[in-house]
Amino acid sequence: MLVSMRIVHMGVASQALMWAVETVAKGGTIAIIGVYPETVQVFPIGQAMNKKVTLTMGHCPHRKYIPELMSLISAAWSTQRRF
């Protein structure tokens, strides 16, 4: 089971990480994608270890993809039928 999330606010981030550990299946994977500040320090490591959870994480290089995504959205918007 893969639990993926993108959270911005610190309080919500900590809560979302707790929910991810609570809901992931034993032996499952939690993928944390995005940007978490160093101030986020609450994580239920003991519960995750007891469930043998695999954590994968990394910063998202979103700024690299924004120009290309905006051009794709603009192209799709301009070719869309209008009623």
C-alpha cells in the first residue's frame, strides 16, 4: 500500500504523517513528497517500525516543471470546445 501526500502547514503535516502511519498496511510504504520545513519534528517512528513500514521521501523539484505544465494547460484550454 502506498500512501502519498502533499502538505504545506506544519501542524497539518505532523497530523498527516501520523494518519499515514496509522493507516498504512503492515510492510507497506509511505511516500512523502513535497517540501517539509526542518521544524516538522513529530513523527511516530516507533509505530512505523513495529509495522515494518518503508519510508521514501524527497523534495519535489516543482519549479522545474511549472513552465512546461503551464504551456500544456494553456494549449489544452485554447483547444477546448466552448458551448
